Amino acid sequence: MKKFIYAIAAGALMASCIQQGLDAEGQKAWDNFKEISATFETTEIAYDTYETAEDFNAACKAWSEATQAMAPYMLSMTSEQLDSLNQMTEQVGAVVKQVQEEVNAQAQPSDDTEEASEEEEEE
């Protein structure tokens, strides 16, 4: 029984050494990443936050930079932070994809619009 307890204690000690948490700079990068990611939680939040396509594109670039700033701290993150990072990344990706699809759909003229403009050209 003592060996089992020592094995668990050694495992916990190793885990705490490996995932000791973020230092001050890492925490600052993590907070920035979370803050920017929050603006992409849903398409509604993204539309409310970013009024123009330029603002949205700038936010996407800022999010990408925040993600890159997190790279040096990945090994220091706790498993909860890593899970959260993965969830936020997936969510942001889905929202950005949906917004881009909606913008592209609006940019493409519909069949009715094309027919009307063809009729005007014929006259």
C-alpha cells in the first residue's frame, strides 16, 4: 500500500513540475487570447463587435497574432487551459468560417439579379 501511495505522490509531483502554470508574461498572453476569442464566440457577437469587413479582418489578424504569442507558453499551460484553448480555437474557426460564407453569399449576385441586369442590357 505504501508503494502505491508513493507512486501516486511521485506522479502528482511530476505532473505539477511539468504543468506548473503560466508565468506573468504567459498569463498576459493567455488573457489577451481569451479576450480576443470572446469577440468570436458567436456570429452575432462578431457582427455586433465588428461593424466593417476591415474591422473583422483586423480582428482575425489580431487573434492570429495572439495565438502565435501563446506558442512559447504551451508547455507551461495546465490541462484545463489547454482544453480551453482548443475549444476556443475550434469556436473561433467555426465563427470565422460562417461569417466568411455569409459575406461571400451576399457578395455573389443572385440569379434574379443577374436576369434583371441581362434584361436591362438587352433593352
